[in-house]
Amino acid sequence: MSITEISTAIKEKALELGFADCGFSKAESLPEEAARLQEWLDGGYHARMGYMANHFEKRTDPTLLVEGARSVISLLYNYYTDKKQTDPEAPVISKYAYGRDYHLVLKEKMNRLFYFIRSLHPEAEGRVFVDSAPVLDRSWARKAGLGWIGKNSCLISRKAGSFVFIGEIILNLELDYNQVPEGDFCGSCRRCVEACPTGAILENRTLDSERCISYQTIENKGEISPELESLLAGRVFGCDICQDVCPWNRKAILHAEPEFEPSSDVLNMTADQWSHLDQERYKELFIDSPVERAGFSKLLNNLAFLQKKA
Ligand code: B12
Ligand code: SF4
Ligand code: SF4
């Protein structure tokens, strides 16, 4: 098979497996991205995510991460839903956490894509990543022509909006790198910057994690910053505000992934039920979800913080 034929076959298979888009980039170091990442780290915008400063060279050069790497296959998976929690007083969880953990769901599908590539080309070697190693997911998706980086720092696809997860297969085959990075389709819009309740979105398309509700309610293993008192906007796990207001998500297509379907028990939980959540119920509601990954005690701390500030 020629490089073009194999590339076309991979893309077709990815779409058949349910991915919203798929693109290819040459595996090489990313000097521009490295400079941006360095600036972000120097500014302390990673807050206490110390792991973001680790493996800087591997993070900015996949050939150091995967031996023999020649290509990066970037994949987008839609998780947009218009379903909402029914009690307006209930603490809000982010859409990305409604269903089964995306790491598990995407990894299975990406492994299937990898086996398919091997069936076409038995010498194919590589590794599959979903936010599971030092890889700059958004940068690779941008480079592969799958979207641009919005002012809210999210990768936005013109086809699918920004409620998409990103994964990669890094492999030893050469592919067709025809895609050119998208232009900037934010224009003069600043909705996300203006809507962010904590002012976490900086002017240069980056994010101050310390001020971000998503960081505070998921990643911050310590106390939530008292500075954010009364600014969490009812969010107990993650935050979608800067994506909900984005015009590019107005026409987002509903995902068709049964594993991301929220249970009606989660959607219909009342504020009162949330305030009495115990470990047993938590396990039943959030088994294998991103919320379970963060841990019961983190969720309880977040609930307590919200109640304190109510
Ligand atoms: C750390 C992290 C966070 C941190 C910091 C987020 C941030 N903006 O940096 C916190 C905890 C706050 C967070 C929050 C969320 N996250 Co997060 N997070 C990550 C993680 C693990 C690393 C991101 C990172 O490297 N940050 C450092 C900054 C400097 O890099 P960056 O944002 O990727 O930006 C690079 C490029 O965009 C580029 N760039 C930016 N502008 C431009 C312009 C030009 C011209 C060029 C050339 C390059 C360029 O420069 C940067 C460095 O190379 C990634 C997974 C991964 N391995 O990549 C997921 C990831 C970014 N998160 C994701 C998600 C879904 C979320 C949330 C929506 C979850 C939620 N609902 O609460 C929020 C969104 C908040 C937001 N507006 O960004 C998705 C994003 C998907 C998408 N469509 O963009 C990712 C990719 C996970 C995944 N595999 O799907 N996250
Ligand atoms: S996720 Fe929420 S807090 Fe973080 S930047 Fe977006 S709107 Fe602001
Ligand atoms: S809300 Fe506007 S500025 Fe923000 S990412 Fe979307 S289009 Fe860009």
C-alpha cells in the first residue's frame, strides 16, 4: 500500500470507529510549542501540577518518547450533550464527567485502530496515548489540521466544536502530512474571556490554572484557594463555562457514544441528595467515571466548599 492509501484507510477506519476527526503530523520536536509551555511554567500557571514541569524534552519531542517515532496520528472524540442536571440548585458537574471515563473509552477504540493499522502493515510499531503521558495533545491536533486554539485555550474543531477529547497514536510509519494548521476563527469574539467567573483566561490564549475552577475542583489536592470564595458558580467538578458560551459550540452535534450517557440518577440528583452523599452512593453513581478517578474525599471537600460559600 502507498503512504496515501494507508493514510486514507486509517482515516476512514477512525471515522468508522466513531472518532469525529483524524489527522497526521510528522513526529518531530515542537520548538514554538516548547517556548509557549516554558512561558506557562515560568509564569507558575501550572499551579501545583508539578508533573507538568516533568519530562519537558519528551513532552515537546515525541521521538524521545517513542523509539522510532515517525508520525503522530491525532484523533478527536466528541462528548457534547445537551442533557443537563434537572435541579437548578444542584452542584454542577462538567459534561466531560457525565459518563464513563474517557481515558478508558478512547483507549479501547484507539487500540482497535492500532490493530487495524497492523493488519495493513505488520511492521507497524507504536503507542497509544490519551492524556496518559507527557504529550501536548492540543498542539498535535492543531498541527494535524483538526482545529485551532481558541482564546479559552481549547482546541476547537470547525466540524465538532470544542467538546472533544484528544488522543494520539505515535508510530513508526510515514503518513500523509497534507493538512495545514487551521487559521484563527475566534476573530474579535471574547465571550469566553468575559464569561470566565474567575478571570482565569489570560490574554495570550493561556490559562492561569490557580484561578481555574476546573483545576480547583479536580486537580488541586489541597484546599481550594480562598481567593475564589463565591466565584465557583456552583461548580463541584470541572467547569464548562468558557466552552458553553463559545459560538462554535452552538451547532455542536450530540455525541453518539453510549458509554458517555449520563445515568438518570446523576442528572436527577437534587441539591439535598448531593448534600447527603455518602461513599456507598458515590461508588454506585460514579463508578469508572472521571469523578471516581478524583476520589470521594476530593468531591466531599468541593461540596463542603460550595456549601460554606452558599
Ligand atoms: C494540565 C491540563 C489541564 C489544566 C490546565 C489547562 C490548560 N489550559 O493548560 C486544567 C486542570 C486547568 C485543565 C482544565 C480542563 N481541561 Co485539561 N488538560 C490538561 C493536560 C493534562 C495538559 C495541558 C497542557 O499541556 N497545558 C499547558 C499549556 C501551556 O498547553 P496547552 O493548553 O496544551 O496549549 C498548547 C497549545 O495549545 C499551544 N498553543 C496555544 N495557542 C497557540 C497558538 C499558536 C499559533 C500555536 C502555534 C500554538 C498555540 O501552546 C501550548 C503549549 O504547546 C491536557 C492533556 C494533555 N496531555 O495535553 C488536558 C486537556 C487539555 N484538558 C482537556 C479538558 C477537556 C479540560 C476541561 C474542559 C475539563 C473540564 N470540563 O473541567 C478544562 C478546560 C479548561 C480550559 N479552558 O483549558 C482536554 C482538552 C480538549 C480540547 N478540545 O482542547 C485535554 C486535551 C485532555 C484530552 N486528552 O482530551 N486541564
Ligand atoms: S474552565 Fe471555567 S474557570 Fe476555567 S477558564 Fe474556563 S470558564 Fe474559567
Ligand atoms: S468564545 Fe469566542 S474567543 Fe472564546 S474560544 Fe470561542 S470563539 Fe474564541
